Amino acid sequence: MDAAWKLAIGTAAGLAAGWLALVVVLLLQSRRYERPSLREMLRLLPNLVRLLNRLAADDALPRRMRVTLWLLLGYLAMPVDLIPDFLPVIGYADDAIIVAWVLRSVARQAGVDALRQHWPGTPEGLTAVLRAVGVRELNQSD
């Protein structure tokens, strides 16, 4: 039983260290871009959820990317998180980091045009989301 506890503690410490490293990398990377305010991002949340849903249902995207998007939607719907949401600030940080990571991945693989095509809100809202996830729009064609 002693070895089982050591394994459990080691696994938990490894997961915590990995999560912390991910947070540090994203924070360091985020300094390159101007971020929208929290109020602006909360206003965009319904459109962001619709964007994720539309991207996940798009057969033109690679299957692996769609599976990742469905897994993200499932994770966001789960009541259990890596860090409980009742903890101030950091409780929602894991959700925000994972969403940013997945959207950045989709934008890099499928292109910003795929995001633009499925975005249900205003062009300014899409620009704010792209800034938030650290993607620069290279072509502003509407």
C-alpha cells in the first residue's frame, strides 16, 4: 500500500507540474499579443461555444480535429475540472487555457478562414477571440 501512495502522489505531482508548465508557456506566449478584457470575452462566450460546435460538425475539417473539438465540448460540459471552478481566478484558468490551445491548433491547421466561416458574431468579435488565443489574422478578407 505504501508504494501505491507514492505512485499516486508522484502522478498527482507530475500532473500538477505539467499543468503549471503549460500555464507558464501560455502566459509567456500571451505577452506577444494584446489581449481583450475579461468583460469583452464574457460577452463573446455564447458565440465562442457556437463556433466550437459548428467547427466540430464541419465535415470539411480533418476527423482528428473534429474529435478534438467534440472532446473539448465534452470537457467543458463536465462538472469535474482539473482545478475546481469555485477557486477564484485559477478555477476557470484550466478551461480558458484548453480552449485557447484547441482554437489555436484549429486556426493553425485549418486556417483562420475556417474560423471566420463558422463565426456567428461580428468581425470585431472574431478579431478579439483570435487575439485572445494568440492568432494573428493574416488576411482580412470578408
